[in-house]
Amino acid sequence: MSHRTLLLGIDGATFDVIDPLIAAGRMPVLGALMARGVRAPLRSTCPPVSAPAWVTFLTGKHPGKHGVFNFQNVDARTYSGFSETLVNSSYFRGTTLLDHLATVSTARTLSYRVPMTYPAWDIPGVLVSGPPLPDRRRAYARPEAVEAEIGAVSPLSHDEQEAAKRAHDVARMDACNRFELEVLERTTGRYLEAGYELVIAFTGIPDTLHHYFWGFHDVNSPVHDATAPEALRTIIDRAYADVDGVIGRILAR
């Protein structure tokens, strides 16, 4: 390849948050990128759920072709249409971007935490699995030696994070988000400096926070509480600003 590509996936990010933060000078990096590049709303998959959407990103196929419609496996015998079995990378159909590159080039790829890539498989480069995972703290990766090199990718287990979200434990969520972004930045930077031609990194922090804290953020929400502590009302804005800082430092590399 004669060029290098960096792709950062920010799951659930919305211009409803981004635009006011750019106007306030709190997301200067993304603001500058948009000013000299292109921006547009993203039309998601049908259904508009992270699991099929990210498999579509990987395969270029819509859910009817790759076979993933939710995080649970399809089971038409149940009322919901889904079983309790979580889908993983062995379920979807179609050649992925990560595998296709190997057939057309000598490019090396880092894929960091893209959803639905557990269990990891061998690609020309490094694949660090994304959620859902048996243990969200662990870097499930191929080659396996990368796991020890990266170390823990989050300080909280799934149950610990769920408890923090339900309790609106802002301090614990802020600390977890900072830890995860630091590992993303460090890992992405390492492979950029190693000359990898395609670097893909993912964070699901905005999506996670929207599910549990949007009512505190959005003054137009029917459950908005204007008397809630400021830390609760600003946790989403802080996370977006932190992501912007990470983007800036990664681009500087």
C-alpha cells in the first residue's frame, strides 16, 4: 500500500452532543477535521443495533446476508425471536475487511476492540477482540502474545460496570473511561509507530453512557432532572471531550 489509513469508531456518537461541544471549543480536534473534511449523518443497519451494524462494517453485507441481527442468536421458536446465546465471530457470514486485505496487498492491520470479533482469529497483523467478551477486562488477541503486551483493557468487569452505571457512580465510570481510553491511545499509537498500514480502533464509551445518563444530559428529556449533581449532568460531555483529546494525540503520531 502506498498510503496508511486510521479508522476510529466511536460507537453511538451523535452530532447532537458533538456540535455544541465544538461550538464551545471543547472538541477542537474533531471540529478541525470536520472543517477541512466531510461530515454526514450515518444511516445504520436494519435493525439499528451495534451488533449487526459492526458486522456490516466488517463484511460490507447487510444483516440479511451476514446473518447477525442482534447480540443474541436468532431463534424463531421464541416470542422475542432471539435465544439467550450470544453471537460471536463464528456466527456471521462473509469475508471481512481484515481478511480481504491479505488477498490484495501486504498491508498489516491492527483491529482494536471492534465489536463481534471474539474469538479473535489470525489476520496479517493484530486483532484484539471487541465486545461481547467473556471478561471485558481482558485483551483477547491474536497473536496471543499481544495479550500480555497490552495488559488489562478495562479495570471493571461486566458486572462491576453494570453496578456502577445503575448506581450512577460517576467517579467510578469516569475512572473506567479514562483507563480504557488510555489503553486505546497507547495501543493504537504503538502500531502506528510500527508502520502498520491500516489501524482500526473502537470505543463504545458514548453509547454506554447514553443508555444510562442521557436523561441527565438532555434538558429536553422527559426524565431530565435539573437538580441532579453537575457531575451527572456533564458526564457525557466530559467523555466526548476526552475522546477528542485522544484523537488529537493519536493524529499527532
